[in-house]
Amino acid sequence: MPRFAYPCPGCRTTNSLHDADCEFEGTEWNSVEKAYTDLLVVLTDETVTEEALRHAVHDEWSGLHRAALDLLTREGRVRETDAGLELLTAEAYRESVSEPTREPMATIYREGSYPGCHDNALFAVVAWYEMVGLSWEETREHAVEWLRQSGAWDRGGFEEASPEALVDSKRHVYEAGYGWKEKAQAAKRVIDRHR
């Protein structure tokens, strides 16, 4: 089941050690968690307009609340409907993140990897699925499926004997929680040259 670690909406840390340039540096961790729970208490109960959500939040609506809502929306945990803001169920969220839709991940997912960027592309795919909250088992399943369906495995250039072995060799990426953007951008540059 996708997990959620209440990341800082400014730098994505999940503890009090914010990035130096994070707008929320110095914010106590319980304040970050409280901003999310203020939102989630309302959103788990009903679909509401943003205005109604702002009014329903205990205490005052703050920039931290706004940033947390933006992150929840950007990551697809909350979606806008005609009736207002709706919190996705775990199953609906899992389905919505199975295929990346924003660049550079969309290109990597759609086009697959090519020799010269295999390591960066797989690193990015594994790190992206970890970031969106899939378990290792779900990440492994999606990454193996991506290697096969995108044609990346058929293009060759891998030392491992199977897609499963290749993905298993990147489990350390998942466990360490590495970021995906830099590797994804590097892989997309190579993929774009092959298109």
C-alpha cells in the first residue's frame, strides 16, 4: 500500500533537518505534521472546496497549509473535481501513479531506456516509485513491467540475466531514498537523441 511520510512541502525532508534554502527551515517538525493532519482530517471526511477547507482547518490557515495542500495535489494524493478537493483512496492513488505523466519521467516511461542511459533511467524509475510511496514489491513489479513494455530490455546492453535481476540490483536506490530528477534529466537527454 502506498505510504505517506509527511514530507516537508518545501524540501521533502521527513525530519527536522530541512535543506538550507528551504522556506520552512526552522519550522518545528510537529508543525509540518500538523499542517498535513489539519488538511487530512477534513479531506478524509468529505469532498470540499478549497475555501471550505481553509475555513475548516483548526487555528489559522498558513503558508505551510497552502504548501502542504499544493504538494498533496501535485503528487496526486488530492485531486480537484467539480465538487471540490477529493482525497484519493489508497487504491485510486496506486493506480494514478503507476505511469508517470510529468517530464522528464513521462519520456523515460513512454520511450524506455537506451544503451548509454540504462543506469540513469532505471535509477530514476526506481527512485520515482519510491518517492511516490510504492512499496519495494510494487516498485519492482512496475519497473520490470516498464523494462519489458517500453522495449528497453529488448534493446539490450544489460549485464544481468533478466529484468527482475536488473531491478533487484537497484534495490539500494529504493532503500536509500535517493532523488530521481537529476538521473531522469540525464536519461531523457540520451532518449531524446534516439527518437
